Amino acid sequence: MIMKIYTSLLAGFVAFTAASFVFPQQPRIIGHWVAHYRNGSASYADFNEDGTCKSYTFDGKPLVNATYKVGNGTLSINDKQGCGDDYWGKYSLTFYGRDSVLFTAVDDSCTPRRTSIDGGNLSRVKQ
């Protein structure tokens, strides 16, 4: 009887441990991020749970308010004031750990947005 319990517990532990390696939790874009530029300046972006995003300069001046969706390793984003209601851009997300992400354009016909996002890196701000 004790051997059956021990074997069951051991099998459960092994299955749980294996699942934690097989199904790692994917990093999320939600949070407070910073972008650093070669000229020494920086900007921030806040990705919220409700699908909204706000970016602003280091000193708090607003840059863009946007809506976004994430799925299958891509970010779809729409900043209505910059590109209009019908212009959604799509970018692949490459996470480096949980605190850095690279954006690569998949499809975006809005040149100003594509120029500012494509190839950009964000680092999660530690709270």
C-alpha cells in the first residue's frame, strides 16, 4: 500500500516537473516598458490589460494612444491619431527572457508607425 502511494506521488511529481519545462508560460507585453535611443533619449510605453497602449517621452509628453491585440507571437496595433481607423499594423514579437522584446514588421502600410516600431526594442521597467 505504501509503495503504491509513493509510486503515485513520484509519478505526479515527475509529470508536474516535466510539464513545467514543456509548457513554459509565455512572456506578456502587458506592463511598463522603456525604449532607449542612440542619442541618449528614451520613451516609455504602457500596455494595459484592456488592450490600450499609451506611449510618452521621458518627461511625460504624450506621443501615441493606441489599441492593440496580441496572438500567435504577433502584435496588431492601431494608433488612430497617427494612421487612421483602418490602418492596423502587425509586428512579430521576439522576447528575450521576460524583460526585453524586439518588434519586427510583418505587415504595416502606415509608414510613420512602421518607421518608429520596426526593429525597435523595449525593456520592461522594473517596479
